[in-house]
Amino acid sequence: MKFSLCMIVKNEERTLGKCLESLKEIMDEIIIVDTGSTDDTKKTAAQYTDKIYDYEWDDDFAAARNYAFSKATGDYIYSADADEVIDEENQAKFKRLKQALIPEVEIVQMVYVTKQENHPTENFTRDLRPKLFKRLREFVWIEPVHETVNLEPIVYDSDIEVLHYPQGNHSLRDFGVFERIINEKGEMSDRLLGMYLRELYKAGDRAALERAGAFLENALQDARERDNTLMCRRIIAVLLRLYRITDKAVSMLRLGLREEITVPSAEVCMELGRFFADKGETQEAAEWFYRASHECESELDIASSGADAFMALSECFRTLGELQKADEYEQLAKEWKPQESAI
């Protein structure tokens, strides 16, 4: 069984060596596709492989990964980012998998363990992600009558852990790709829209939110026409943030009272709480922050029903002079941890 490592990289000299060092004894070939590095990324890569290719970046991660995959010759392709590491225990598991993997398996998922310090857009510290892919897929006919080709891949969920050490917030890079899609197509799939909303809510600055405003208003109308209530609620949360920071009070309150949020999400409660806090209505703000932390569920950012809500409550009670409550909620905020696992 031959494994090919395929990576797309740009300016990863700080992390690439650790990543490749942890994989060099498992992979039979290493393929590095550089999308425009100006540091010593390619020099680092050259210590591990001579299969280094230049790719002109075109704001399309899928196209770059497809190009990298096209260079592979192994039975399976392992896709990695430069800020990932496999420790010794999981290297051993990976080697055992390589010896035991049966050819019927087309995708192997691994446990992705994300360090939260520099990755504000993640909601989980552990989740299963597809990491190893069969390079050539074999199609098999199924069903004894009205036969058809089996299109469902055989997926194996392994216990191999991939340690992800983010080196900073990549949302600005991602926003550029999202905005290109909007400019070219005017729409995106629900899957991609959900990711865009999460990044906008958790990491978008005023400029990114303003650029997204018209698109989100149209997307909200489309979601309503499709009766997609969940998507409506998520879009509303982001639009409320935009209206709040641009001081569009009428738009914010009109949207905040829509029927889609009869039972509001924690994000909606947080935005309404911040709106009233900005207006000096501290008691009203505290009531919304309390709902976020005690009565509602998060839909984009789990901290909106946890640490962020607790800290907002602490600040409100401190302003109101209720110092004991302020200290209690500040402690809750410090002790709160993101949801451990999506598995």
C-alpha cells in the first residue's frame, strides 16, 4: 500500500518542517504545491521531497488541491495543512492503519484536534474529518434488480489524532475567496453559506460585514422563500451584528422581531444585549445576555451561550454596582471551555 502526501502551502516556513517531519516515515511520496511563497517554504520542503510545484493562486482552494492530487501516484492520498502535526503515538496508529487498510475503504476520517488560542472560527476542539482518500475509485454494480452503481463511498472512522496548531486568523484570506464567489456567481451553496456566516459572525470586522450586507439581505429573502428557517436565523444573527455596529437601530429592531426568531438563538440575544448596552440600557442588556447564557442555544458561535455571554453579564452587573454577581459571572467566563467534541 502506497501513501502520497499532498499539500498546498504559502509562506509556511515556521510550521512546514514540523509537519513533514511527523509524516516522512509514513508517506511514500511527498507532493508540495506552493501558491506563491516569499519566504523559505520551498527550501524547507526541499529537505523532504523533490516534488515541489508552483501554482498560480486564483482564490480557489479546491482547484489548488485538485492540482496537488493530480500529481499523486499512491494508492491513497493524505491531505494535510502545514500547521498540522502527528505525534509519535498517532504516527504508530497511522503505520498500523497503513498495514491493515483494505482496498474497499475509500475515505479514512481522523480526529482533528484544534488548539483554540489562534483559531476563533472553530466551535469544537475535536471533530472527525476526512483526511485519507483512495486515489482511484472503483465503481461496483449493486441491487439484484433495477441495478445501479454504488455511489456511496466506504468511510472508515479511525482513532488517529491530527494535532492542529493554528498560527493566526485566516479569515481575511477566506473572506477574499467568499467575496469572489459572490461577485462571480451571486450565490453559494447552503454548506458554504453556513461557513461564511460563521466566519463573519465570529471574525468579521466592520468592513467585511458591510461588504457582505447586500448579499446577506438577498440570501435572507431566498432562505425565506425556501422555508429554510435555520438558515434564516443564522443570516439574521449576522445582519443584526452589521446593523448594530453601523448604528441602524430601526433595521436592527425590525429584523430582531421577525417571526423566525420567536425562540431566538444565543447570537441574536447577544446582539440585542450589545445594542441596549451601547445605548446605556444596562438592565435591559443584562436580561438579553442572561437569555443567551441560560435559555438559548448557539447556532454560529458556541461562546455566545458561554464565555461571551457570561463576561457580558459580568460587565453589566459591574456597571449596575452588583459586584458579587459581576465576580461570579466573570469566574464562569474564565472557567468555560468550548464544546469538547463534535464526534
